[in-house]
Amino acid sequence: MINYVPITQKEFEKQIHPNLKTKLPDLKDYDTIYLGYPTWNGQVPMIFHTLFDEYDFSGKTIVPFTTSASSPISESMPSVRKLASDSKVTDGLRYSNDDVQLKEFLNNK
């Protein structure tokens, strides 16, 4: 198993935007993008900076959701809003293994 802690710390410290290994479909056909990520150091992982560097999310609705052992989504929302500054960013969800909460969140989006 890979220990990602030192990798992510280096990416944050040096503001490294790692390469994407997979291409996304053309986003012009989508109005709403669900953005799922783990919260690391209170932020989205640096690879999401690469994602927003390489793809045009302007005019899209971004629906963020995160997983985290302890951080509320409010910690990472400033970095999401900064990345998606040309988009409408909805309130997000920190998924905590509560499927009822998840269904309510999805039904309200």
C-alpha cells in the first residue's frame, strides 16, 4: 500500500499540479458536475488544481462532496470555490457513511 501523506505534503508545499492519467469526456454536454474528493490538509488534493487547469468548468454547476475522517466540508469549500470561480458552486456534503443523508443531498440537487 502506498503512503500518500508525504506525496501530498510535497504537492501542497511546492504547489505541484500532478498529471492526470485519464481524460474526461467533453464537458460541454454537462451542466452539473459532481466533484468528489478526499479532504487533505483542509483542502482539495492538488490533482484537482490540474483538473481545473486542463478543463473548462465555466458556467457549470459544481456540486462538491468529500470524505474525511474528521474535517467538515466547510474547510475545503474555500479551495473549491477558488478553483471553480467561473462556476456556480452549491453547498457540499461530507459523506460520513450515512446513506440516508446522501440520498437527501442528491434529491435536493
